[in-house]
Amino acid sequence: MLQKKKGYNIGTKSLQCKLIRNGIELIETRLAYNEVVNFYFALINTYPEHVLSDDSEYSGWRAYELLSNPGSEFALPFDIPSQLKRSAIRKAIGAWESWNTSYQKWKDRPNKKKHHRPPVQPRKFNFSPSYDAGVWKDDFDGNILLKIKNKGQWKWIKFDYQSRSFVHDPTGLNGWHKASPSIVIKGNKAYLTFSLQKYIPATGGIKNQLAKNSVRVLGVDMDLDRNIAILSVLEIDANGVVVEVARHFISQSNHTKRRKRRLGRIAIRMQKTGIINKGFCNRRWEQIHNAEREMSRRVARRIAHFAHDWKCSVIAFEHLTNLKPCRGKYSRRSNQKRAYWLKSKVFQETNRIAYQDYGILTTRVNPRYTSRLDPWNNELYRINLHSGEVAIRMIHDGKLEPKYEPGADFVVNPKNCYSAHSGLNAARNIGLKAIIRHRTNAVFVLRKA
């Protein structure tokens, strides 16, 4: 495990490998591990002061390990390696703190709002055993020695595992450092999940990045129709002049059509049966969920790569967390719901990938008027290229003014001869808002060919 280092942050992710057991069962190890977790959860519930106390010498998992030493009043009645025992104590502390937080929130509610029962403590646990140094060794690419419980005894057994190509860097400065693994059992399959860590140079925050003389910001506008993301790279110099140096459109291809088709098939099944039980169309729902996750990761990685190629320091998104699907048919409402979920998931994945791989920071800005105004705060006319109609609205005194229309994909301002794709205009405004937040003297200048 990497230690804290001045000037660096520690990025983490996981590497999942398929464990080849060759007939050796791991359920006995997991049951023994969770028995210890259950024991320490009861002990923590009896003496919670060691969790709530700030005394570093006698608090946390060390206090409960001392309470359960052999010969004490609460001696541990199970045979388990000390490394796994300490891991189980930390799991029990996390489970108890989670329950205690929920219980305290319920307790602080007014009496008139306490309609349901207080949160109950977990009756059983199903944690995956976390292996620290001492219960695993000799990890070479493709095989590892693990201490597991087999027929009532703890033994060292050599396992083979399959994983994607991975270059281990012991220092963590130029690549990922492989830390301790966990054994995860899913149905009839077992996986070895390694924790990967890496040193990422500290950036000093977005304010520090945008305070530089010359910096580039990537504005990202998320669309729900054709182009899932429209990107615009803005560069600001020491004088506050902002110019656009690159742009890019990421298409959805046929992702929306496939989602609608799958939702339509589920709606037909619902109409035929009239009854929706647990597990209804489980395989189709799983296909939709997996497709959405894969699409979010694919788009996020393309955004992060584009920002890195153009040497951007910050990626800016709109802060759209309160989107709700409209009322209507089941398939249409479900499609909108998943489109909104995908929009937020792309931001989360971009935030993770851009920082872990390239040290690029991600922020969100207020979405107000990003689509209605141009970069100089002038109101725009929106034109639908397919019909050629201008979106306008009639005022009581007879004047015509621009109107926001989601279907219109082109914006025009005849006063300053400005015209652009509506998504590209929004991406420019998003990037500008991120810059103006810390550089009030910024002025956008449209670079001409």
C-alpha cells in the first residue's frame, strides 16, 4: 500500500481477475470471515465508545482487538489469522457506523414524522474476505498463494488467475501499484479483486489551474438526441482573451434506438401479462443496464482523451441533477429516465478517468442561459434545419423575440452575424462560465478561419 507523499494525491481503482479454483471451495473461508465480523459487530454495539472516541491510543480496531485477546472476558471463539481478524474488525466498524448514522437521523426526527420503525441492525453479513499482507504472498502474473480455510484448517494454497494485461509499478509514480486483494464470490464464480493505487501530482485545485497566464478549458454540452456530447476547447491568455482552438462531436450512433427497442419489448411483455413480479424481464433489464454503463464509460474515456490531447487543465459540465422524465407512456418515460441517468453517469466517469489517468480536474457550472444566449450574452434565434422554421415568441406589444425550442439545432444572431450549432454554442458558454468564475476579465473572441 502506498504511503502519503508531499505534492501527490493517491488515486485508487480496482482490477478484477477470474480465480481458477480447480475444485477448491472458498465458501468456507467466507463463512468463517463473516462469523468474525458478526462477533465484532456485537462487541462494538456493546462498547461503542471506542468508535466514537477521539483517543488515538485506545480507539478504533486496535481497541476491539485488545478486548478480544485470549484470556480476556470477550475472547474470540474462532480460529482465524490475525490479518483477516483485523480486516473483519474494520468491516464490522464500518457496518456499525452505517447503522448508527441511520439510527441517529431517525432519532432526531420530529415525533410526527416517525411513522416507521427505527432502522434495525443487520442480522447477517456477506462480506468478501479482504486479504492484507501476511495471508497472501508470491503474487506473480497469473498465480498467487492465498491462506484459506479448507476442511476446518487454514492452509496455504496456490491459485491461478486470469486478468487483463497489467504492468505493476512498485513505486506508483509512473504506473499503478498493486495492493492487497479481496476474494469475491458471485454465484458459482470466484474473483480476485486487487486494489490499485497510483501517485497523481497535486494540482492545487481548479482556482489555481485557472489562475495561470495561459490555460485551456474543455466545455462539454450533453445532448439527448443525436450527439451525446459536444466539446469545445477554449484557451485564455494573460490578457483575458478567450478563443476556441478545437471542437468535437461525439455521436450516439444507434444507442438510443437500441434502448427504445428494448424498452418497447419490455412494454409489450407487460401489456400481455398484466402482472409484474420480481425478476420480470430480468435478462432484458440487465442488457439495458449494461449497455448504459458501457456507453457512459466509452463516452467519458473519449472526452478525457480529447482533453488530454489538447492539453486542457479543466473539463466543465452543466450541473443538471434535477432532471425528471415527463409524464407519458411507459416506454417514453423510461427512455427519458435512462437518458438522464446516462448524462449524469458520463460526468461521474469523466471525473474519475480524467483525474486518474491525466490529472485533469472536472467541474460543473450553472446551466442557466447556456443555450439561450451567445458568448456575448445576446439572445439567439433558434432554427430547425429540417423544417427551416425560426423559433420565435409573440409579446403583447406585437414584438417578436427569440424562444427556446429543444428541437431546433442551429442558433443565429443577426446583430453580430453569429451563427453556430446549438450544442456547440452551449459548450462554449459552459467553458466560459468555468473561466469567468475565477477570471472576471475574460472576453470571448471567435477565431476566424
